[in-house]
Amino acid sequence: MKFAATIQIMPRPEILDPQGKATRLGMHNLGFDQIDEVRIGKLITLNLEAESEEKAKEIVEESCKKLLANTVIEEYSFSLRQLEEA
Amino acid sequence: MKFAATIQIMPRPEILDPQGKATRLGMHNLGFDQIDEVRIGKLITLNLEAESEEKAKEIVEESCKKLLANTVIEEYSFSLRQLEEA
């Protein structure tokens, strides 16, 4: 079975986000004073092959922990969608 | 009114994504051979103050075009949620 995964990775709430801070400053400089609390994370999409949805979840979970997210400073969540077989 | 916006920015489908390619390679090296078509974008959350949802949409749309996304190589989408007044 083929699945498409969408993975969201954000800096943990207690962690400073300098990239977000810089972006907020840039926005204020452009006149967007109404904008606040900018935080920047990653959005990752990928396809994978697995025997079952259970197994697909395991693979995505493990790849988040081992490679995609730095769990000390980031938190992740993901959703899976089964793709039609061609 | 206060709103929370979640903005998703991804490389356009026709654009090569070297970061995604490198990540896919890293995954294969870790033994995740089932994973393919990795694409990496940005996930941005922010709060903003606006008179109406219509106006809030305009502000987010404009900040995407002017600062957050490079619309030549990236496409964006966003969702808005009204926050409870404190």
C-alpha cells in the first residue's frame, strides 16, 4: 500500500525562535504592525510504501525521531493518507 | 479581533527541491528505503489583530506575497482561526 505523509515540525513553545523573531521584525518594518508571535517550522511531505497503515505510522514516527525532527528543541505531528494504487 | 494564522509554504511541484532530495538520501542511508518524493517547505504560525476576518485574510495574503513566500518558486496556503478575546 502507498501512503502520503504530511509532517509538521515546530520549535517547542518554550524554545526561542530567532528566525520567527527576525521575520516578525521584517514584517513590522514592512508596516505589518498587527502581526505578532511569528514561529517558523518545517512542513515535509513524502510518500512511502508499507504493508499497513499501522506500519506506515511506525516508519514515519521513526524517521521523525531519527532524522527529520530534533526532538530536544522541536515537536512534530503528522497525518497519513492512503494513495490510490496505480 | 485576534486571529491565529497557519501558513504552509511549499516548493512548487515543477521546481527541484534539493533539500528534499538530500533528506530522501539520508533516509535511504538510515534504511528507510520505502520513503520517496520528500519535499520540504515551511510552516509558519502567527497571531494578528484585525477588524474582521476579511481584513485578516488580506493581511496574511499580503505578508505571504511580500515577505514569507517567494512566489516564483514557492506556493502558499493558509488557514485562519479566531482567538478568544482575553
